[in-house]
Amino acid sequence: FKKNIEDWRISVTIKILVTNDDGINAPGLAVAENIAKDIVGEGGEVITVAPAVDQSGVGHSISYLRPSLITKHNDSRYSVEGSPADCVLAGIYYVMKNNKPDLILSGVNNGHNLAEDILYSGTVGAAMEGALQGVKSIALSQCYSKESFKFNSVFESALQNGAKICSKLISL
């Protein structure tokens, strides 16, 4: 009996939906995609659904009065004419409808989201929408300082620590 149990191998493929509020071409989104790829490893899946243009400051708004145009850039990248929360809904219920995400990463935001900033942050709004849809969600922001502008990348802290911190959070 024990040998039969050891012979069974369960293969788990982690699926991560990545979004942001700074837009599909934002440098912080590429950082978030790299963090997601580090988390899922070789067998995982990373799908990006981000706003077509910068949506900073829109909070947790959703576009329910007009349809959102979704543009497919390739098999793993899409943009939406809408808010970050719209992107999460499009990702869960359209792009990944047959293979729902296990985690949503929103960010890496261009600047900090602290104190009252979280009330109007589209980065945080996207993570909140993911959580409301029953998906573990993390909002990532990168605070800048005089020292960080001396680094090769202003996102160096997120690049070095993002995957490790997110992995710890999702294991809770």
C-alpha cells in the first residue's frame, strides 16, 4: 500500500494572473511578470491582463456601463480598455475562464501605496477585486528614494525580494 502511494505523483501547475494600474507597457509590469515567473517555475503559467493605458488613481472602479475592449498581444499578454479591476474580471472570467488563476499579482506600482493612497490606488483596487472573486491576491509597490535612483533599476528591490516575499505570503 505504501509503495502505491509513493508511486503517485501529483503535478501541480500554479497559474498567476498579473495586472497593474500603470498600463500594459509599464516597466513595473515587466518586473511583476518576472516575479510571477520565479514563483511558478518551469511548469507554471503566467497570464498578464493589464490596462491599455495608465489607470493610476482609479481605485477599485469597474466599468459596468460600457463593454471593455480586450486586445490579445500574444498567448500570455492582453490589454483591456478599462480599470485594473476590469482587468482582473476579464482575466478570471474571459481569458482564464477554463483555468482560473491561483494567485493575482498586481503591480509593481510606479511609486509607493501607503496610508490613504490605498483608497485610490488602482494597484490595490485590482488586488481587492481578486480577493472578492476568491483568488489570493497581492498588490506590489516600489517606493523610490535618492539611493534607489543610483541602482541599475529603480525596481531592484522588487526584483531581488518580490518572489521570496510573495512565496511567503501565499504559503500562509
